[in-house]
Amino acid sequence: MGMKCNRLAALSLEDKYQGRFVRIDSLNLEPNTTQQVYLKGLSCSFN
């Protein structure tokens, strides 16, 4: 799923509740891998 690189995401539910969000483009993600994140402003998580 593509998304804008300036979206904010928390890497864990605890980070989300603590308000610790990082920009999607700052994550070191390898191609063809998955990472569960919690997008700021949405109530569900994405893989």
C-alpha cells in the first residue's frame, strides 16, 4: 500500500498512546517486508 512519505506512524501501540510518532520516510524498511505501524489520526493498525 503506497502512502505519502510525510505521514506519521508509531511503531507500537504503547508509542501511539505516548504520542511518539515518526515520519514514514525516516523508517529503515527493507523492500518486500512488512512492519505493523499505527498511523496518526487513524484508530486501526496497518501491516
